[in-house]
Amino acid sequence: MNIPARSKAENTLDLAGEWRLRDVGGRHEAAMAIPGDAISALHAAGLIPDPYSGRNEYELRWIAEEDWLASRSFLLPADAALDGWHLDIDYLDTVAEVRINGRIVLEAANSFRRFRVDVSHALQPGENRIDILFRSNIRAGQALQEAQPFYVPYHAGNSPIPNGNMLRKTQCHFGWDWNIAIAPFGLYGRIVLERVDNILIAQVLVHQAHENGSVRLTVEIEVDARHEDSLSYAIAFGDQAISGYADISAGTNWLTESFDVVKPQLWWPAGSGEQHLYQLDIRVGALVETRRIGLRRIELVTEPDEVGNRFLFRVNGREIFCRGANWIPQDALPSRITPQATEDLLQSAVDANMNMIRVWGGGFYEPDWFYDLCDRLGLMVWQDFMFACNLYPSTPEFLAEVDEEVRYQTARLSHHACIALWCGDNELIGALNWFEESRRNRDRYLVSYDRLNRVIETALKEMLPDTNWWPSSPSPGPMNFGDAWHDDSSGDMHFWSVWHEGKSFDAYRSVNPRFCSEFGFQSFPSMPVIRTFAELQDMNIASPVMEAHQKNAGGNARIAETMFRTFRFPEGFENFVFLSQVQQGLAIRTAVEYWRSLKPHCMGALYWQLNDTWPVASWSSLDYGGGWKALHYMARRFFAPVTVSAIPDRDGSAITLHAVNDTLHPVSIDLEILSIDVSGKAVALQQISQAVPTDRAVSVASIALDETPEDSILFYRWSASDGGTGCDHFSPKPYKALALRDAGIGMVVTTTAEGLSITLEASALALYVMLECDAKGRFSDNVLTLYPGECATVTFIANEQEAAKAAATLVVRDLHSSFRPQSQAAFRQ
């Protein structure tokens, strides 16, 4: 396919668009959209079924075992100059060879780098051909493993496709305990031919220094030149501008200028203030670059205290409790990743009162637009480097690739206000104890790990000397290679004893983390999502299809076993799915409410995980596609900046009500505490008015358990002086011990301009009342507690077409109806 020169500049050819893809053996051929991945291209051409449906995954792994060739033609005008042409390419995945007119111009083996190579020698006037040979990542990984001086283990439980740790590629592409294992490959970023007359802007570094209320912004511009020259340049920031001339030599040059902002408008995390962004415009010669800059100072505070060492983020001088979740790639297939879908997920995080996400180290460094979204939405980003849950090589060749990767990625992201922390890896210190080889010879593998970690830190600090660095997650701190999984004194914690060890939810209250950056509990995806990959005959948690969409060994059994400790056996598959989501929300709520009550000892809770990469049973609070599971509705309540929670005392004799205030100002709270029995009869227990200082958690009331009548729950509701309100309940005994009654939930549905208005009313106590439908949209609230005399009105926000679909498929579930034998657990309007 021929394409003309097109782009911002006359001497730029954008090679994105339709290519031809074929396997080297010549058995399969299809159109391939670049940017995009090959598996998506084969599916779009009808050559393979949808990888996400049924058990198709297992029939498609052969694709990654083959070498594939992507090709297209392009035109250079007959009179075009043939010197100075560079190929600019990034997110090339992964072991690939690029040829132009049969001549090799690039051999790449790192999908996390940007490559700019002079290809002038390979071009010709008129028609040209470009080919990308994608070597099998599976065979490349095996060859690299065989070439290592000693075996480097990978986590086989996460990666059924082996040796992904040998490659600088998205690690979860080889599988994970929530991801499909099909090892996609392709090109996901730019591929541009650009004629460089003399100079190109290689990178832009942005540094901020905050002192006495003012900011010095320093801009460093790397200008690469073919020959010496004298250039004009101009840099504008806000209402300031600097211009001048610079003499440059052949090779690498740096231009550095600074701006002093006396009265800056600061960038704040969501919920703490505005996200003001300034415009930075750069012109060097005829070249132009633009950035959006948020002025803020983010400090990682690890100073000693009476317990050990603190771990928190101080933003613009204020200590911020980080409320959030871990982020994994938006989709398992890169072609299906879009800015619109990603924005919907990130907006959902903010809507659930989150202010931080952790970009986990088994995915990839996200595109520029992802961090632009986080800047705009006020989501601080804990950014891992891309190493997770495996051991990794420390050969000179591997470390050289890592060094280039770190320098490129940190420079690319240096201007983003959202970046709060750079972390060396995910769980690599813990992984030293996971493999027989490293347990037998820990010194060898520890030294190998330290070499890798030092390369990452050195490259980061040389690029961004003042940035926040944390060596690993979890970690007690720099140069400490001990266990941080249950350390209450210092560092960040990953707490997995409830899920992986099968402990009760009460175990979340057995640890007092300084900052918990990972913890989670699984549920099944919502029924509309399950119907996208499973047929009616598959609707059983032990069916082959449902087990294929559960990637954590024993996960379905663990959901079931835990469920029966708390709930009665559900009636039917759909109620099992519903209860799994209620159970997940209850687990994470138990952890977050307790840890927030420890503030300021604990200053962060990031649960695992925000989103899914495909339809699967997992720890996510958002379904694949962005729908809110029960956990996400509950998270909006337990992450509210001002909230009240009920936490049992350690001796089990009383329930203490704790108020948390994460806002800038003190608030007064009016709290009402009731007991409600299964008929819905309410008995007032206490009414309290309490002042809650800014950035503090305080206990406001205590209820002895013997004050709560048999077969009753504790119900509490509050209003705060900042306008916030809320309510929730606590059951002193397992829900299965409550003799719940048929709540006779009535539902009145009316159409509104926003979508639907749904009013719910119960004739008896109704717990975890949850609305579901098969339409695209969002309920304004969900997972409710109802009792007689109280109505709840919920809006379903959707367009007219989806609202009509929602009205036809609307279902309401609650705890009692989930196990009532004669019920289908559904009441349709």
C-alpha cells in the first residue's frame, strides 16, 4: 500500500495505518492496523475466534510461537532529498527486525524504549517497502534463558508461557493470576519517517524547586545535531517567555533555562484542591514541543518516629492519606486499549474518592495521554519500573537495555505533576524466597538483584536527581532486603494473608501498616460480563469455561469456602456471583476502615486492583469494560474524605465508631446509632455530635455488644458540617446467623432526562440491596441497606436507548433473596 507524505511537516511520513501481516511460513495473511497487535489483526480478519470467549485462549497460543512479518509500501517524491531521514518508533513489541527495501535498519529487543535511527542509506526515490519481522517472543525468551550464566527463575504460576522474564516486554502478556496468556506482539506507538535537516529535540526534562511559596521551573532540552549551527530558541511558560540564540555542535547539546514563579497556582491531588496546569511551549529552530505542567511539591516522608519509620506523601506541605487502587493494563490486547476507555476507568477511580493509583510493574509504562489524564483528574501515580514477581538477568547486555529504558521513560514523564514516586519493582525481594534455586543460593541471586536495582536507581537519579525513589514494593527501605509483607514499623506493605492464606477478614485488623500498597480479595465478574464469554450451560463455577476465566489456582474454591463462613449457601449461579461481589466489598471495607482509623500511623491504602484486562474472576472493583462491581460502590463510601466506620474492639466486647477527616478543615459530625432487627424495628442507641480535627481519625462512640438485641444489626448514619452524609451497618454475628425475612422490596421506575429514577422500599430489613441491568450506564448508588419506613431513590445514568434497555432488564437482589430456595433472587419491574 502506498502512502503520500503527510503530517505536520513536509518532510514527515507517518507510517501508521494498514499493513499486511503474514506468518513466515506463509499459511496465514491478514490486514493489520498499526498501531496495533497481531492477534487482534487475525481476529478482525476472521482467521481466529475471539480469544476472550470460552476456552479459545488455549487454542491460540501457537500464534506467539511463530515468526510474523508486517509489511507495507510508501512513496518518497522523486525529487526528495535522501539524506537525514530517521525512523522514529516506540512500543515495538518486542524482538523485532526492521528492514527498508531489504536492508536492516533496526534490531530491537525492548518494547519500553524509543528508537530513532538514521535510515537514509536504505531509502530510494519513489516506492519503498518497509518490513517488520517479529521474532517469536517465546523462542527468543528460551534462547536467552539458555544463554544465561545461571538459571534465572520465573513464576510459573503466573506465567504459563515461560521465560518472559528474559525479555523487556509486558510481563503479564505471558499470563498472570488474572490475565489471559497469549503473548501478544505488535507495534503500539508511533512509527514515523522524519527528515532531520540538522537538529531534532531528543528529550525534554522538567524540574521543579519549591521554596518559600515560590517555584523555580527548570527546563532542559536535549538537542541532537548533525553538524554545528547557530539556532534561535524560545520557551514560554505561563505568562513568561525566554528567547535567545545558541551555538550547537555536532552530536548532543543541552539548552537549559529557568522560570521563577512568585505566586504559583498549585496542582493538588483530587479532593485536596484544584489541578491547575500551566502551558509550556518550546521552539528550537523550526521544531516545536508542548507540555502541560502542574506546579507541586511531592515529598516521600520516611523519617523515624516512635514506631520505626513513617511512610507517607506530603504534597505542597500537607500530609495526604493516599486512597486508591493498583492499575493494570486497560486490556490484554493492546489494539483494544483506547484513551476513551482508559479515561472512563480513571474517572471511576476519582468518582470513588481515590487520589492515587499504582501503575504496577508487570504491565507497561503507559502512553503520554494516560499521564495527561492523571494530571487533569488529580490522580497521583505511584509508578513502578516494569519488573514483577520474577527474578531477572543481570548480564551486561540486559542491564544496558534497562539503563536505556529507565533514562527514556523518566525523561518522557518528568514533566507530569501526577508522578509521585518511582519504585524499582514489584515483589522482587520477596521472589528471592519463592524459587528452589534462589533459596539454595540466595547470595548469588541477591547480588544479581542488587545489580539490577542499582542500575535502575542510578539511571533515574542521573536523569531526575530530586525525584522520589523507593527500591521495591513491598520494602522496609533502601538497602534492606528483609520481609516487608507484615512489617508494621516501616515501609510499604503487601498484605495477602486473607486471600492467599485463607484467613478471616478479621486478619486485616491484625496488622497496622504504615502504607499498604497491595491487598485484595476476589469476586466473579458481573453477570452481563459473564454472558459475553460463557453460554448457559457454562453457568457453574466449576465448569471448564468458568475455570478458564479464573487464573488464580484454587481461586473459585477459596471464594466459595470463605463465603460459607459468613453467608448461607446461595440459590443458583447468579446469586453466587452476587454474593461473591458482596463478600469482596466486605473484605476490602474491613481492611480500609481499620487502617484509616489508624491515621496518621497508616497513611495509605491501595487495594488490588482497580480494573480487569479481560473478562475474568479477579480482585478488581471495575468489571472488564468499566462497569462498577459492588466493591466500587462500597469504595466510594469507605474512601470518602469524611466518613464514619464501625470497628470491633480487639476483645470483642464492643463496637467503636471512628470518624475520619481527610479534608483541609475541621468538621463537626452528627451521628445517630440504631439497632435494627430482622423485621426492621429500629431502636435508638446513641446520638453524638463530635468535632473531628483536620487530617485525623478519632473514636466518637462505643456500643457494647450486649446493648445490641439478638438478631439485630448496628445501623449508623451521619451528617457532617462540610455537607457530607453517609450511612452503613455492622453485623455483630455472621450474616448466615441472622434469621432474615423476605423484605418484599418494591420498585418504582420512571424515565428521566438522565436515564431512570428507581425508588426502592422494603417491608423488612434488607441488606446489600443491589441493582443490576444489562445496559451501559451507572447507578448513582448501589449496595444499600433498607428498612421499613425508609425509601431509597437511585438514578441510572444512561442515554435514552440504554435507559430503555435497563428498564427492561432491571434486577434487584438482596441478601435474603440470594439464598431463599423458592426465589430466583430477582424482582423485575
